[in-house]
Amino acid sequence: MFRFCARRAVRCSPAGARAQARPELYRNADACAQVALARSPGHTGAVQLRAMVLLNEHRFAEARDSMRELLGRHADDAVAWQLRS
């Protein structure tokens, strides 16, 4: 289930949802991130995906805080740096 959600989330990422003008894909991406985080708290990819969803929902402070926490564990994570700003 986790691998299926992870693969599906990559295909239905927030960027893909925006490009296809399909907002339901944001919910799918968020659900996949939540499943991944429930199984593996702090999973880098899931945290990043969740931050992308938060940014889309204009929850900027939450996304920033999430990336700050991730950067505390992985200071060289380029995606986290990008999402943090």
C-alpha cells in the first residue's frame, strides 16, 4: 500500500494537479503523504509532498515550519531549501 501511494503521489503531485487543472489530485497527494507519514514519521519525501500541498493551500507558515524541521535533520536537502522559501 505504501509503495502504491508513493508512486501514485509522484504521478499526482501538486505540480501535476495544477498543470492538469485537477484540484482533486491535491487531495490525493495529501492523502498519500498522510499514509506515508503514518507508516514512517518524518519520511523525507512524504514531508516534502505534504509541504507542497500546504503551499498550494496557502498555509505558508506550516509549510515553512515543516521544511525547517526537515532541514534540521537533512541540512543538504535541496528540495527542502526550495520549499522553505
